[in-house]
Amino acid sequence: MRQAWRKYLSTVAPRYTSYPSTVQFSGNISEADYAAKLMSVPVYEPLTIDVRLPFNHAACWCSDCDTHVEPQYSRAAPYIDMVLKEISTVGSLLRGHGRPTSIHLTGEAPNYFPAAGLERIVTRIEDVLGLTDNAQMAIELDARLLKSGDVSALKTLGFSRMNLSVKEFDGNIQTLINRTQPFELIARCVDDMREAGVDDVCIDLQYGLPKQTPERFAQTIQKAISLAPDRISILEYAPWRESVSEMAETASSLPDATERAQLVEVANQALEAGGFRRIGFDNYARPGSALLKAAQAGRLHRNMHGFTDEIGDTVVGIGMSAVSYVDGLYVQNAQTLGAYANAIADGGLATAQGLNRSARDNIAAQTISRLLCTFTTDISAILPHLTEQETRGMMRALDRFEEDGVIERRANIVHLFDDAYDLCRRVATAIDPQFLKQNTFQ
């Protein structure tokens, strides 16, 4: 990365998995608002079902997921029944409308729950919401929790996409982030997946971790490549989101902007040399993978699961802190176990906060999404919706990126140069009205 660009890495940029982001959500959205939207879903509307299972035996100190740490499984077991009840409630409101085309079990470690419990969830979705044979089914996995036969059981249930949350292979860094998992363990899990016939294996890595160096990260990347996964994601650790006190003592050892740029360069070079193609700004895939085909065909888009080839925009979130999106309405469930349990126990929805997307939000979301997915976008549609101050802020920010050689502009077309893909989210903030109205670039 060019020296002149590294200053942009210190910009706090949203992940843009929703627009506006969840920090803009408020308590003004009610259970009735969400229920009304569910009842208006068209008969054949494609549905993405996101079941949040945010439990683990111990905290991972670099995770940005809301995780409920519960060493004793018996205390967490009732959560499955809560999820089943919410699925039934949502199903009663949908009244047979909507067709699940993809199912995600998320939360970094859904396999905290035994395969039998996950089977109950899939069965309830099939019974209440309907499930076709060609529905995509994906699950996030913690290798430390996988038991013999688990992978085979999950594949039998229909899960053909499996993400292993690895973060790092360096043992010292694993200790610092409280996530020790030897390379041999991950390799066995990948072998189990291949033996079971899983055709989409993803390794999730993270850069910007404490004491991470280009040399160490290069070794991690090479180890990941040696496992021959279908995809590798390189996610940025955001130290400004640090919320676990145990990480405080490592703050001084976090890579600075220059060092993070070097980590990204190491990953790019190694993955491209290893035969992977870049998708968006944080995913790499082997030629022939479904996600890469979607990107090449212009069918890539971004939602709560990151870059995806899913059809449709409607997302039904189930479980604690899950986010739904239905016809312009974002809804997030209660983020604490007690509040979620109380809401579900009464046969209601667990709506805690949300946001009704405005016409301006819709245009901004489309404009930003095109940039993130294709690295080119047209800002013409959003300009009439900006104030004079916001327009000046946008042009100043874009001028700055253009002067530094990050983008080129032809009229209102903004194009990111190939070697600047790592700054994609930072460029997105320049055309994001949420940032502009906060005078970020004034």
C-alpha cells in the first residue's frame, strides 16, 4: 500500500453489512411494526433465515460478536426451545408466505449446541416456514467444539457451507486473544468436511491482532492456503470496538496503521500467488467457487453475512441480537438473554430496536453497495438528497482520495483503482450521508 494511503486506515469505517448501521437503530421501532411487515411478505418472496446462536464456553477477546459465555451447557440448553418458539411465532405471522432460500446458523460457534439441537432448529424451519431441496445452508463453526461425527451430521442436515473461525495460527497470538486451536486441529476439521462432501469450506482469519507481524501473518496465510479451502476471508480487527477488559493490556501491542497495511499486502500477495481471486475487500476464493461466479456475473451483494450470492433482500433474524430486514424495516432482537427470553415466553417477538429506511437511505445503500461489490459506483442518484454542506463534504473527501490516487472520477462515476481495494470501506464513507451529516469531512 502506498505511503500516502496509510493514513486512511485510521478512519473508523463501518462494515456496511447493513445500511444504516446498527448504531443508528433506535427504540422507536415496535413489535407491531415488525409484525405488520412480516404479514405483508409476498407469497414467493425469497427469505434468508439467520439463526443467531451466540454462545461459547469462553470469550474470544478479539470477537466483535455479542457472545454469551456459558461454561455449563445445561444452563444454555433452554435457548434452543426459545429459538423454536420464535420460529413458530414468525411462521404464524408469515402465514405461509415467503420461501426460505438460505439458512445461516451464526454467532461464531453455533456448534456449542449439539448436532441434535441444531437438527431441531432445521426441522422447525422446514415444518413452519418450508424448506426446498436447493436452499443454501451455511454454518459458522468453532473447531475446538467439534466432536467426532458432528461434521457428517451437519452435512446430512443439509449444511454445505462451513466457516471455521480461526483468526490466527500463531500460538502466541492465539494465547493473547484467548483462542488456542492448533493447526493440526483445524486440518482435521477440514479433512472431516471434505470426507463428508462439504463443497464450500471457508477459513476466517483476522488482521490487526496484538503482536501480529507481517512475518507471522505470512506463515498463517500459507498454513490456511495449505488446507485448500474454497474461500479465505481476511477480516479487520477493529480495536476501537474493544469491549473486553482482558484485551486492555495488549492495546500497546496492536499493529499501527502502517503495520496493518503491511499485513494486508502480505495477505494479498500470498493469496493471489496461491491461486485465490479477490472478492470484494475481504474475501478470496478459488476459481469455480459459487461466490466468485456471482461476483463475475454481477450478482454479488452485501448483507448481514458479508458478501453473498443470495437472491432477495429479505432477512428474517431469529435469536438473541439477531437483525432482520423486511421491506425497508430493520429490526434487532433483544441483546440480553433475559430480555429475549421474556419476550419469547409470552409468544411475542423479541423486537428491541430498529430503523425504517428512508428513500435517501435506500439510494445511499444502493450506491455504497455497488462500490463495495464492484469498486465502481454512480453518485448521481444520491446527490439531490444531500444538503449543500453534505455535498461540499462529499466532494472534498472525493477530491482528497483522487489527489492521492485512490480513485478516479469521470463526471459522477467513482472508480476505485485495483491496488486500492483495501480502502474500499474508507472511500464508502465519503459517499455515506450518515458520515457527511456528522461533518466528518468538513
